Amino acid sequence: MFRFSTSSILRWPVAALLVGLSAFAAVAVAQEQCIADPVINEFFATDEPTCCQQDVCGIPCPVGVDEPTKGFGIAIIVAIVISFLIGFATLFLVQGEAENFFIAGKSLPLWIVAFTLGAQSIDSNAVLGNADLSYKYHFYDGAVLPIGLGLSLILNGLFLARHINAEENVLTLPDILAKRYGKVTEIMVSLATIVSFMMLLAGNLVGMGVILAYLWDISVAGGIWTASSLVWAYTISGGLFSVAYTDVAQGVIGWSGCAALAYYLIANEEVKAPPPSIGFPGYIYPDAQGAGGICDMYEGVPCENDPSLCCYNTALWCPSDDNCKSDNGAYPIGDQPIFSNQMGDYLALSPFPNALFWNWATIFILGFGNLAALDFQARCMAAKTPSIATWGCIIGGLFTFFVGIPFASLGAITRNYYGPDSIHAEFAADSCSTLLGLPTCGMWVPDDQAFIKLLTHDVPSFLGGWCLFGVVAASMSTADGAILAMGTVFAHNVFRQFDVWYPKLVTAENLLLVTRLATIPLTLAATFIATYNPTTGYLLIVAFDVVLATVVVPLFGCFYAKKPSPSAAFLSIICGALTRIIMEFTLTKDGYFLLPYSADEFLDYGPAASTGLPLFVDGNVTEVWDPEAEPCDQPRFEDFTGVDSLTAVFVSLIVYTSVQTIEHCTGEQLLNFAGLQGYVKEGVGHKSPDDDELVKEPAEKKDSEPSGSDEKGDSGEEEHEAA
């Protein structure tokens, strides 16, 4: 079952019921089980079944869509080949140097940093997931994804990028925390970010896989595994050089394709959202004759059973079966491209629920959780200067807004072609809704491939192919960055810790090889996740929910605490993670992301309630459904998703600041065990003179000296005071 926005007001045609309602009771037992209730199912039984929505509700069976032309599949092959060629060409730029592979030799200029950051942000979630959510629900349900992603880049540019770039002797984000907080925190952060990026990679593999499956006529699972193999192959060849330069190509061609389609349709599509429904024979309009509204728009006539009401003009619009203009009556007052109060009023989408809290939580999770994104910060490290890192983030964030937010407008346009009032509409026969006046067929079932079908059938072919190219490019640009980031962190920050037991297991000389090998199991794990849960959008939020609860607060502490405390970081990560895990299993979650408001809009669909006609059909009073006599049993939505995410990061912040304060007042380190002392890995990047002190410093510090000592190399005190 689905949560729906105002776009899916389900008032459907029941002309067939009006014509021959009594005939249904006399037919043989149904050859298909449409309704779980045997009495209701038998009433609608027919000896020549077609489809449930036709047999039960009189709604024509969904009309299929032709297979896409081969040109679209060829366009995707070209996109993949171009990315492959660029990726393998950068193999020569790496030249076996770890610093070149991981952070591109700290050599990237502004235009590449901006493009590659934007390309990481504008992924299949911000584009395809955005369009899917805005189609199934409404504008802001999809737009919150690019809003959150773009916001995170701008926040990163304002608060973190210049500090990240100025760090010496680091290859990864966990290296930065290791310098302040020690090996234990480094490992915890590494594991959290790896799990996070498995989810991010999985979401983008789904985006690619769905498109490849549709265009190449293969299974979604086959598309996901194909996408995984292709992206992995060119990513491991050239590392960040490969990722950066393919991101530029993918950005130039891909962004422009997505933006061109969005702005073209916004400017040229005559119907930007489904209009008020014309209805069907017997359909009752929501207003009266002479009111200057929808009834007058369609020249409605007095209803037969109640002349005070305005009904569909059958003589004008449907004089014969082969000359009939009608629809499913899904939009009594019409849809809108955007409801301006959707982000401020939980009843904005009435008679449907509005996921107001979840949408705001999504923006917060992405806006702040993405600050701990390995791929974002790798590009900040790779920038030539701190200023380039800062402005690259800001420009990338603005690009995300420019491309991603208009894309949410395409949801309403897609509903016009593949929504509940279209000939392709599918409804669940065994569903009812009191608020909608529907005893059966209350729930519209969105088409998961609707947006792809729009691109391949209903827009200019060149623009549709260009946009598909862009979506695949966006998926590849983020997926390759995720593979590289996971492999780097696993080899450099996790596997390297085994040197204690196996000396020289990972060295500067074999680090590239170990990283490339590490990408294999990590990519396989993400691919299995994508195959098991092939959804975009939500996997993106899960990805950064993980690091929001654990990594973000200690990361800010690296640069904005005068003497970052290893104890504070350790405890904040533990408490944040435990809070998130405990609340995940104790809070009520039904999967619909809707708080249990008391309004009727927040009632889920129930099973079929009656054999009567819907309340908006002109029938004899004995034929029309009476919800009082035959109630629709609708459970209330109850999902506190988002509360756990916000609570966890709040707990992490409170714990971190509390421990920092306690240690400042007592002058003693709260926890003091091996692994809670800042350090710098030898043989990595370019060392600053201050870092030498950390390398030489013994693991055992004075018990009375809080971690984050007066040396600048340990706490970066001079830098923090300046900040």
C-alpha cells in the first residue's frame, strides 16, 4: 500500500456498475480472487474475468506501453563507453602513486572540483529518485533530496572545506579524526562511513539498474549487477583521477541533459499538472451548475437521481462507445504542480496525508549527515588550495539546486501521463477509503517505471535520450566515488591496523593494490543490498543517517573545539550509535513515514467494504455505499521515522560538549586507554613539521594530560583558535 498526495484523488468510473449492477450477483463464481471478503468477491464474480479493477469497479484495465526504441539503449551504451575510455586513460596519470590515486595529488583546479562535487551530489537519487517520489506523492516529497544534498555542500564550503584541504599527511576523512582522537575512533568512524557508502552505492546501482533493465529488456537484478561491474572496472583503474575526470564529462553532458529536459518541459508543457477530471457517465462534479466552476467548465447537467447536483453530460461527451471522452474522475478539483504550503501545513495535501515532519527530517539528515561524506571530503582534500575547496563546494551546491529542484516539477507532469486519471492507471480493487467515498478500488498503484516511460515515449526523443544519459551519468559519477572511498578507507584506515600483528601487511608500496582488492567485497555487498531492496531515494537517506548519528559531531569538534578530546569523540560516537539503534527497534514504524496525526487524512486504506456505489456516483440511494452501515476499516498511519535520527545526533552533541566541558574544568582526561591518543600514519602524503611530533609521541601520555595536548600537531590548537 502507498501513501499518496493530493494528486491521487481516486474517484473512478462506475458506468458499468450503473448499467448492470444487478447482473453481477447472478454470475458464476469468479475465476480470480479480487477481494479477500468472499461475499463481496462473489458479488463481483464473472465467468469472463478481465482484470480486477474492471470486474469490480468498472475501471478499464491498464493500457500497456510499447517497448522503447533501440536508440535509447544505444545512447546509454555510448555514455558507458565514454566513461570507460576516460577512466582507463587516467590510469597513466596515477603512475603508481597512492597520493595520485586517492586525492589526485592535491592538484584539482576550481572548475574540476566544482564539477566533481556537483556530480557526486546530483546522483540517481537527486534525479531519478526525486522524480519518482514527486510523481508518487508530490513536489516536495522529491525536492527535499536535492535541497538537502545542495545544502550539505554549501554548509561544507562554509564550515569545513578549507580546514579539510589544509590538513597535511591525510588521505581520508578518518585520517583527520585519527590525528585528534586516535586509532579507536578512527576505526569506528571508518566502519560507520563504509556502511554509509554501501547504502549510497546501492541506491545509485538501483538507479542505473532500473534504466538498463527497461532499455535492454533484462531483469532489474541483471541491470544492477551489470551496472556494478561496469562502474567498478573503471573506478579501480585511475582512482580519483578517473573519478574526477569522468565526473567532469558526465557533469557537462549529464547535468545539461537533465536540466535541459526539466526546463524545457516546465516552459513548453501545456498541462503541467493533471486538470480537473471530466468524469464519466454518472459522475457527480464537486460544485453546482452556475457556480462558474468545474461543472460549468464541462457543461454538466442535473443528475437523474438528485437534480440539485451536477453530473457528467453524457449526451455531449459520450454519445456512443466509440465516441466517448471520459477519464477516471481522479481529480475532482484538479492537481497542482506545487502546493506552496506543503512544507508548513500537515493538511496541505488533503484529503491525503502530508509527510511534513519526514520531509524536514530528510533535509536535516542530508544537509548535515552528508558533511561526513567520504567522497565530498576527498574532493576537498584534492583541491589545490583551501579557497578552491570552499568555492568548489558552494558552486557544486548551487548546481545541485539548479538541476535537482526543477526536476521535482516533472512529477506532476508524469502524473498527467501515467497517473490515476490516465489510461495506464492501475488500482487495488480490494481497498476502500471513507474520506474519498470509495468502498472498493480506493488505492491507486503508481507505476515504478512511469518516469522512464515518460522519457522514452512522451517527450522529444532527443531530450528524453539526453536525460537518460544524464541519469546514468549521475549514477555512475556517484557510484564510482563511493567505490573508491570505501576501498580507500577499508585498506588505509581499517586493514592497516593489522600491522600490529602482521608487520608490513599494508605499506605505502602496496596500498594501491590492497585498496583495489578491497573494493571487490565492498562493491559486492552494496550490489546485494541493491538487489534485495531496489529503491532509490530512501537508501540515500539511510546512508547519511548512519554518519549523522556517529561522525558529524566529532568532525566539527576537530576544527571548532580548542582541544578536541578523544574521550568526547569516543563517547559521542558510542552514545549516538546506541541511541539510533535502540530507537530504531523501539519506535513504532509502519513504513509510511507519517506521524499519527488525529485527522482522517492520516488513515490508511482499508479492505473492500461494500458492493455499493461510490459516494460521488449518481445512483439510487439503496445502491450507494453507506459508510455508517458498512464501515471501511482503516488503520491509522503511525511512523516515527526521523525522530530517531534527530534524537541520535542531539545525544551525540550533548555527550561531546559535556565531556569537553568536564575535562576542561577538571584538567584530566575522562578516559585513558590505548588507542585514544592522536597519531599520524607514516609514509602518507606530505608531512608538516608539526605532524612529526605526533608520529614520535609515545602511545602512553601522562595520565594528567588530557588528549589534545598543547602541541599544534595533536590538536591543531593554533588553527582552532583562529577558527
